[in-house]
Amino acid sequence: MVDLLKAMKAELEIDMEARLASMENSLKELKKMISDCKTKVKFVDDLVNMLIRAELDNDPSIDDEIMAWMVEEATRALTEAMRGSASSELPCPTAAGNGGGKEGSSSDGD
């Protein structure tokens, strides 16, 4: 009976180690996805701020074609961020309403 319990314990430990390793890999992937999303959201935020400044300053170096390209790029990047990374079906957490992905608005733990 003791040998059976020892064998069950060993099997349980192996199973738990495998599950832990799998969870650690999932966590690494999630952290990378969040980092990618934050980068995309920052890019969109920077483009929007540039558009607003150019419009407010009536900057002659930013013509309609450049403005249209910037809006298109911001829209594309935001759409990608909201879809999440290609390896995951999860939506981008920063695009889902955690303060617009502003750095310092949450503890990253990186």
C-alpha cells in the first residue's frame, strides 16, 4: 500500500510540474502579447497627438495626403491592437479599457 501511495505521489508531482511548465509558457506568451499591444497603443496615441497638434498649429508641412496616411496608420495599428496578437484569440487588454494603455496606469510587474 505504501508503494502504491509513493507511486501515486510521484505521478502527481510529475503531472503538477508539467502543468506548471505549461502555465509558465502561457504566462510568457501573454506578457509578450500585452507588451506588443502597449507598443501599438502608444504608436496610435502618438499619431493621434501629432494629428491634433498639426491641426491646431495649422502646420503647412502636413498636407491632406500625409494627414490621411497618418489616420490610416493609426486606424490599422489600433485595429491590430484590438484583435490581439496572431498567436492568441484574446483581445488586447490595453485596448479594452485599462486607461487607454497609458504607461504607469497599472503595475506591469515586468
